[in-house]
Amino acid sequence: MNTGTAYLGAMGTAEHVEFTALGDAVNVTARLASAAGRGELLVTEAAGRAAAFAAEGFESRQLDLRGKTAATDVIIVTMSAATSPVG
């Protein structure tokens, strides 16, 4: 899960049109999905802040994503962590 500017729209020819999303935020989200393990949701810290997500008690990690010069800070949400009471 990521946040940022994305460009959405129909692309293609008269014979074949697809609805797609483009942009850096979309690319980062795709790379996070590829890096996630079974039962994991990877949330960028920026997306967590934008959603006012309380990340206390969740594991965090830095990922080196293709196309990015700096590591990306992520919060790892798992089914067991998401359903466990915090505190």
C-alpha cells in the first residue's frame, strides 16, 4: 500500500482498450506487492501517516526497491498482528 499521484485512464487502440494506472506511486505499490510474504501487507510509512494508521506494535522494515535510490520504510501488517489487541 502506498500513497501519491497516479494517472488513471483508458489506453489503447480502437481494437483494444484497457483501463490502467500509471506513475511512481503505482510502481512502488506493485514492487511492495511483489516483496510481501504470504499473509503480509506492506504499507509505506508515508501511506501509514496519510491514513493516520497507528503503527505501534507492527514490525517495520527498509526495502531496496528497484528504481529507487533510497530505501523505502515500510510497516508490515500481518493477519495475526492486525487482529491482535495492542497494549
